[in-house]
Amino acid sequence: MKTKTILTLSAMVTMTATCTVVSAASIQAGKKKAEVCVGCHGEKGKGANPIFPKLAGQNPKYLTRQLEYFKNQVRNIPAMNAVASSLSDEDIADLGAYFSAHSPEPEEGQAPPEGMKIYLSGMADKKVPACSACHGPQGQGNAPAGFPLLKGQYPAYTVKALTDFASGERGEEKSPMRTIAQRMTEDEMKAVAAYIGSLK
Ligand code: HEC
Ligand code: HEC
């Protein structure tokens, strides 16, 4: 069943692989608009504090969707709901173009081998699919599909994201992440988050 879902998703991805056009003008406009984001997300979205996710290198489709989620309060984070409420569609597109144009930097430290195993192979006994199937073997994400880049992310943020998916606090009900996260223990989340943070 899970394999079928993944196959269907890959087919969808292939069919809709029309890339979002990111123009230089949009990146330039986004740079100016991103000045208000730097305090929390760091210079070029490379991170400033582990409680705020890194945005550098994230694909425009995912960034756009999340900013719309914050604007429409599908995702409830007061600081981000306030920031997103005044953004126009054009602002959102420019910000997505800007942050996607930079590269993330990995976190220091050793990743536990369990984390790598979960990431690359999943946990068949618990019906947890390999993260790499959707997020890519290097954590680079899948830009045409809008599956997020994960590599280099702060482990604390990744654990929070997984916890919020599991509790239903985050995202849409049909998000594949909800059931995946519900099948994971906190230790498994921590292990995979450390591995994701170490990916270059
Ligand atoms: C006052 C601090 C603050 C400011 C300013 C801020 N953010 Fe955020 N942002 C957050 C927090 C906190 C989260 C984490 C949400 C969570 O825990 O799920 C977040 C999450 C995000 C995410 C989701 C990332 C992901 O990987 O899912 C995006 C996209 C984002 N912010 C974009 C922006 C943009 C663009 C701006 C500027 C226009 C901005 N933020 C300004 C605090 C801030
Ligand atoms: C079937 C495809 C699929 C698989 C398999 C999958 N993911 Fe995801 N993941 C997604 C999608 C789609 C999203 C975006 C959800 C949204 O828009 O709310 C996502 C979002 C995430 C996020 C949030 C990123 C951010 O910046 O906030 C994290 C963390 C994550 N996944 C981790 C994992 C881990 C760890 C695994 C393996 C145990 C995994 N995913 C397996 C599709 C998948």
C-alpha cells in the first residue's frame, strides 16, 4: 500500500515536472522583502537560532505553500501568522525565489547510525517509509513536487516539526507526514533529525 502511494507520487512528480520559473528580478525583489526575516531566520536564511528553521536552499514551491499556510492559519505559529498576513502573492513568490537561491550549511557533530538507517531505509516493521523516497538521498528535497529540502536543518526544529505532524498541530490532514510521524518514537525522531542535520 505504502509502496503504491510512493509510486503514484513519483508518477505525479514526473508528469508535473514543470519547473517554477525563478527570475533574477524576483530574487532581487525578494532580497529587499527578506530584510524583516533575517532577525529570526538569519542572513540569507542560513539560520540564527535553532528555534527558527533555516530557509536557505528550500524550494520555492514548498516555501510558497508554507507561507500560504501561515497566512491562512493552516499552520498556527503566532510570529509567522503575523508576518505572513500582510504578504501579497507577489511578495510570497519573491521571498521564495530569494531563499531558494542560497545553500544551506550542515550542522556540526556526528549523526547516529540509527538515524541514517531510518532515513535511507525506513522501518518496515512499523510501516515507516524511507525518508529518502520523497526527500531525496541527500536530503535535497524534490523541487518540482514541492517536497521540502531537509539537509542541514537544525535537529531541534526537525524534531519539533515531526512532533507537530504527529499531534495534528501542523499541516493538512492528508499530509503523508502525519501517519509517518505518528509511527515514530521520540528517540527515532531525534536520531533521524541528527542525521538530516549532518547532510551536506
Ligand atoms: C519573530 C520571528 C520570525 C520572523 C521575523 C519571521 N519568521 Fe518565519 N518562522 C518563525 C518561526 C518560529 C517558525 C517555525 C514554525 C514552527 O515551529 O513550525 C518559522 C517558520 C517559517 C517557515 C517555514 C519553514 C519550514 O521549513 O517549514 C517559513 C517559510 C518562514 N518562516 C518564512 C519567513 C519569511 C519569508 C519571513 C520574512 C518575511 C519570516 N519567516 C519572518 C519565526 C519568524
Ligand atoms: C510520501 C512522501 C514522504 C515521505 C516518505 C516522507 N516525507 Fe517528510 N514530507 C513530505 C511532504 C509532502 C512534506 C511537506 C508537508 C507540508 O507541506 O505540510 C514533508 C515535510 C517534512 C518535514 C517538515 C520540513 C520543514 O522544513 O518543516 C520534515 C521534518 C519531514 N518531512 C521529515 C521526514 C522524515 C524524517 C521522513 C522519514 C521518516 C519523511 N519525512 C518521509 C513527504 C514525505
